[in-house]
Amino acid sequence: MPHPYPIREIARQAGLSEATVDRVLNRRGGVRASTVHEVHRAIADLDRQRSQVRLTGRTFFLDLVVDAPDRFSSAVRAALESQLPLVRPATFRARFHLAEAPPVAELAATLDGIARRGSQGVVLKAPDHPLVVAAVERLAEAGIPVITLVTDLPTSRRVAYVGLDNRAAGATAAYLLDQWLPEEAAVLVTRGTGTFRGEDDREMGFRATTRALRPARRQVDLADPSGDDEVLRGLVRDALADEPAIAAVYSLYAVGGNAATVAAFADAGRTCRAFVAHDLDTENLALLREGRLSAVLHHDLALDLRRACHVVMQAHGALPGTPRSWHSGVQVVTPHNIPVEVGVGAGTR
């Protein structure tokens, strides 16, 4: 049968001698039918693994560009570095561009610099802003695939999104709070003021599901423009003073802010009957263990980044298949089911 493999490689795959494989391939006879089948099966196995053979020794340079607070950026970096040794047999080398709330023009300039220098792929967490979308367009024109992480840029030419299904996460938060709250209780929804699509999608999923489950439920929205915990603490106190029915919180923040919200309830002498947050960073892990958070909606960030590496290889034809988006499952974590790999450390995000 036609094949591109040396006899030695087929023999190694089949566990047979080179002489036996040679007899089978040249149809010389004197070989059992089961042995002929083993040779054909070995060739079929090698066909399936050709993509891995092609990858051996190949190096992909990956640029990670993240607009986020340092503790989140550091967690993303650590998650990616934990996966690089596992993406085999190819070799990935990562370059990091991490900043907290940089000017959008500066972020676009970073992406343009990558386009000029060259890269095999960009993993990007950035606000949904026209300057960023235009920079992604220029990366695509340069043949550099962009994979959005955690928060999407759906109108851009990114090749895929990897991360949490944010609408499903918001819907899950609404469902949980509906189980725990009386009908008259209002929910405080806290978030930053950036243009991150992920937070928008979480809020839309939460609002739509709350409307379907409990149409009369009041939602009080609070956006913190400062990113400062003490400012947020004061804003939450003000919201509690204005709305006596607030009895629960849904925090859209990717990281931070929740300890300040808990403190504001204590300042006001109010009970928070339920609090749903996102991601098991160090702060949320401590609050969950103390019973200050009712549940944390979590996902496997390391798996997301491994999938991003696979998408890069697919985009370059080094793995079979067409690049496509990957939505992580929503994990509902309570004080009683903290994942072992998180509980023993400082948290994954």
C-alpha cells in the first residue's frame, strides 16, 4: 500500500522486524494474514499521527497580551507557563506584554509592534474598542492569528475565542440567587467601567435569566470607575443606604473588589444573604472559606491556554481541523468543593 514512511519506522510502530515489513510491503508471501494486518494497522496509526511527526522540533512563538490588574495577569502568565511543557512535540516560546489599564492607543501600538516583529500567534485580553479591533485586523493581514481570552472581540478578525461562556455564567448566577433569595430581595450587581465584552455578556445573561425567573426582582447596578477598593466600599455603602431591599450581590469583576463590598455591608450593619462572584483568586478563595461568598463561578484557565496553543497550531496547518472557539464549562464552587489544585495554593486566578 502507498505510504511515505521508512520501513524502519513502520517496523518500530508495528513491533516487527524490518525484514518482515519489507516482505509484506513487497507482497513476497510467506507471512501470516495477522502479520499483514499488523503492518497495515501500523501504517494507519502513523497516518493519524503525521501531524505530531510534522511538529517535532518546530517552534512557535506566542505573544500573550493582557490588559488586567497584576494579580490576574500574573495568574494568566503562570497558567500559560504551566501548559507550555505539555504542548508536545512542538515547542512554544512565550513573550509577555502585561499591563493594567494601559491607554487603548498604547495597547494598539503593542499589537502593531508584534505585527512588525512577527509571531506565530497572539493570545489577547483587551477591551472591545475600535483601535484594538483595527490592530487585530492588521495582525490578521500579517498572517498572525489572534485568539481572544476571557473576554471576546466578536467584530474583529480574531480566529477564535477561548474562555468562559460569560452569558451562561451570568445565567447561572441568576439561577443560584433565585434559589436563595425571597422574591422581594433586590440584587446589587457590581462591575468596573471598562469596555470588556466579557463583563457585558455576564450582565446580559444575568439580567435575562432573572427576568425570566423572577420578573419583579429589582437589580441595582453599580459601576466603579476608579478601580480603588476604598472608593468601591463607599459606593456600595451609598447604594445600601438608597435601597433597603438589597440583600445579595452578583460581582462581575474578573478580579478584586469583593472584599470591599463585604466590608461595606458590615459598615452599614446589613446582612448579605447571598454573594456570587467570579474566579478563585487569592481574595475570593479566602472570602469563600470564611463563608463571605456563597459561590464562586470558576473555570479552568490552564485548559483555556492549552486550547489557545492548539488553535495556533491549527491556524498554521500543523494540527488537523479548523480553528474554532472554545467555551469553558462553568464550575460552581462553594466552601465545600474547592478544587484541590486551588485549595493547596494561592488560587488559579
